[in-house]
Amino acid sequence: MKIDLEIMDLFQELEEIIENAPLKGLTRKSISLDKEEVLNIISDIKSLMPEEVNQAIWINRERQRIITEAKTEAEKIIAQANQEAQIKAKEGEEFEENLKQQFDDIVESNEVVERAKERASQIINKAESYAVEIREGSLQYAEDVISCVEQNLIETLEIVKRNKEELREG
């Protein structure tokens, strides 16, 4: 209670300084203040603030840092997943090109050609399925990481809310 009264007295002192400050300029909306005097009062107010306020400020800064790191990590994971999906797609295309070349080299008889076409089609379908699986897996992994980050942020926010409630009750 004493700290609260001291803080209120300092705010009152600031108000008096501002109200009694000489006006300057033609519009009479500007005032002239003693910068050092005002900064000293603000410093005194800060020193009287309860430790819980400083802890809440630290928690808020820490939460923001965690959010920023999580976003950066999520962006890296997504970029890596996209890069891997592109590599797998390129490998699939190269595989398909290789199969086409082999197919062209085997053209000896209709029966061989028909079997080769059927086999090539199966392999192409398998390669396309594999590429889709890789792409979907990469996206699922990125989503899982982001969900984990989201859960961490929710838990951090709950801690901040509890601290805020404790400040109000305390």
C-alpha cells in the first residue's frame, strides 16, 4: 500500500510538472520540460514497481521470443520439406525418363512392347504415388511441428494468464 501511495505521489508530481510547464510555440500546444527531472521521476516509479510486474514483463518478452523462434523453425522445416519434395519429384521424373529410354530400346516385338508398356505404366503409377506420399508426408510433418509450436505457445499464454490473475489477486 505504501508503494502504491508513493507511485501515486510521483505520478501527481509528474502531472504538476506538466501542468506548470511553460507553454512554447505559436500554437500553445507545446510545453518545455526539464528532461532530467522527468526522467528521474520515471526512474523512481520504475524502482517502486513490484517484482511481479517485472516478472510479467519478462514472461511477455520470453513468450514473444519463443513465438519468433517457433515461427523461424517452422519456416525452415517447411522450406526443407518443400526442397525434399522437389528433389523426390525430380528423381521421379528422372526415373520416368530412364524408363522411357529403356522402353524405346526394347522395341523388338509386339508382345515385348505390350509387356513393357504395362510394366512402365505400373512403375510410373508407383513413382507418382511415391511422389505424392513424399509431398503429403512433408506437409504433415510441417503441420505437426507447427501444431507442437502452437501447443507450446498456448501453454506459455496460460502461464502468463495465471501470472496476471495472481497479480490481480495479490
